[in-house]
Amino acid sequence: MEIYCKSALSKSKLPGIDYSLNPYFGCSYSCIYCYVPSLFNVERNEWRNVKVKKNMPDVLRKELRKKRKGIVGISSSTDAYQPLEKQYEITKKCLSMLSTYKWPIDILTKSDFFTRDLKIIKECNAKVGVTITTFNEEILQLWEPYAPNPENRLKAIQKFADEGIFTYIFFGPVFPLMKKDELNYCIEEFISAGVDEIIVDCLHLKRGVIESISKVFPNIIKYRKAHEDIFIEAKKIAEGKIAITKAW
Ligand code: SF4
């Protein structure tokens, strides 16, 4: 479904971000831990019916001329590189605009096809991150069933790191029952991809998320505070090798 937006840049309270830019409303990756539908009071099933903000590049052009320059976080409440982007290229058009006006950007995605825009992103003052929550295939099929394979996401971010662009892994929400050897594997994989930073995040149990997760992992909520221990362990593994911070 195509819709028309009134604004492109919204003020953001996220750390290190001045504005958010979300070219789509909804997300077809359907991660079971996604808390965005509850922020917008949208049913979880409805969240999969993605709406394309077709006029966003035009709206953005006007705003870039008027607004005070700041860091633009791309896709705080959707994924800017979900499958519809291949057809509509809204993100690509917005990036070109941001590059022309020389606005700094911070892109975070769960996709691997953002490599399409490497050339444009290289011309921006950019930070680029991919979300990876686990490499465990069995968990992934239930946890984030429609998202691209994490190995491919890692290969994609490596291309950006190789180009000297600031890159990071958003490691969250970490799977609460992650075992020590799995955690070790994840951190070592992130380090070998050459990224600059790892940001660890926990589960955000907003309305609807507990129900969604409990349907698939009935006991997992009991372990919802496991992220504290996981972070301490991750920090030990990463020490002296890579910067690691927590998002909560
Ligand atoms: S990729 Fe992000 S926005 Fe999309 S469903 Fe998953 S958590 Fe939600």
C-alpha cells in the first residue's frame, strides 16, 4: 500500500541521533520480539502489511533546506532495506538527498542488501550498523523468521568496514538462553568482520511482546534479565579487541 507522508524527519530522543527517518510504516521481517507495533498501537499482524511512504524523498528535500542540520537515524521504527525497497528505492532516494545536502547519517538494518547503496553511503558522513541477535539457525527460524541470514548481514557490513566506514553490530535483543560458547562465537565473528563497535541490547517487553514471544518460547520470560550476565560475559570476551557498549 502506498501512502503520502507529511514529514520525513522527526525529532529523535535516541542517543546520538537528532532525527529519525522511516521510509516505510510496518515491517515484513516480523521479528517476534519487535516492540514497534505497540508504540504505534498497531496489531502485530497488521504490522506486516507494509505501507510505502512514496513522496518521502520530495518531502525530505524541502525539509533539508529548512531544518537545522543534525544526525539522521535511518530506520528507527521499520527496516529501510526490507524487500519493498528493491522495488520502490525510497531509502536510496532519501540517501542521495542527504548526501547532496551533506547531512550525517546513522543507518541500522537487519538486511544484507544495503550493499546496493555502498557508493552513496561512502559519500556521506555515515555510521552503518547491522542487527544480529544470534547465529543459531533453529532459534532464528522462530525468533526472526523472515529476516535475511545473519552470515550474509555480516558479510555485508564487512564490505563497509573494508571501505573505512564506521561500522557496528547491534547485538540485540540477545537471545536470553544463549550459551557461553554461542556468545563467544558471536563476538569472535563480529570482531573478525572488522567492525568498530558492538552494541548489546536486551528484550524490550512492551505491550504484546510477552504474548508474542511466549507463544513460541513459553518459558523464556523467566530469563528476561539474562542480558545483564550476557553483557558482562560479552565484555570479557571483547576486552582489548573491540569496543562494546550496552543499549539499555
Ligand atoms: S526488523 Fe526491526 S522493525 Fe522489522 S520486525 Fe524486526 S525488530 Fe521490528
